[in-house]
Amino acid sequence: ADIIPAVQVMINCGTAGSCNGGDSNAANAWVAKNDYGGIPDVTCQQYEAVNNDCKPENVCRNCNYTMVKRQDTCFAVDKYPKFPVSEFGSVRGDDDIMAEIYTRGPVSCYIDAGPIEDYTGGVASYAGAHGTNHAIQLAGFGVEEDGTKYWILRNSWGGYWGDNGWAKIKR
């Protein structure tokens, strides 16, 4: 099964950054060493794109709707699956990144988000990129019939962006 870590928990409780930026290797280090013994999946704590306080209901939360008060009553969940990080590090270069994805799964990386803001499909060109300002996940790679090599990336902007939150970008 595909497990999507609860990034919001890292923002709420982690030491690797906030909604204003962070460091993916520091995030992996925090998950590996935090007191929770891992991180819940996104069904425990949805991404809100806000910096919340670190409290139990901001790690794993459930809500009941109360008709009498016509409001949600939310509470912390005590027992939930936790997904650890046992190893992490850095990798560079197309061949090494592809080997890492093939062997261990997706890798995080930084890009200039400008060239993909309006992505709607196909293989995006990365012309006009200037430095880095956004973290994404490289989850795969491929080659189009015309020989264009690309990365498959997952973005945090939601299913409304790109191809249900995914994109192809020229390698």
C-alpha cells in the first residue's frame, strides 16, 4: 500500500522547518529520532499549510460532528500506526537518484517551482529555473516515445494541481 507521511506533523512538532521552508534531510532525521517512534500517515493529520502548535491532537486527530451544537468536536487519537525512517542521506546525479528510487523508493529534492506552477500535463520543460524554493518528491522516471527523459514527481499542492498532484518534468 502507498503510505503518505503526515507532513503536517513535521510542521507542527518537528525541528526541520515550517510552512516557510525547511530541510528534507533534517525532516528525515527528526522522524528517525523523535519521541513518537515514527510518523503517522496523512489520514491521521491532513496537510493544512499552517504552523500549528505541537499537541496530541495535532499529531493524530479525529472529529465527531455534534448536531446539538452544530460543530465538530475534535480529539487526539492515542493509538495509530507509525512509520519510521531507518536510514537517510543524500544522493546526486541521475543514475544514482534512479538507483535510489528503484531500490528504496521516492526521494525528496528541491526545485524552482516557478516553471511548474501552471503545469497541466505532458512533460514540463525546466527552462527558466532560478535556484530552489520548493521541496518535491521524485517517485519515478521514464522516457517518452520521442526520447524525452523525465522524472515523475509528487507535489504537495494537492490533487487539483497537475495530474492529480503528480507531474512529469524533463530530466
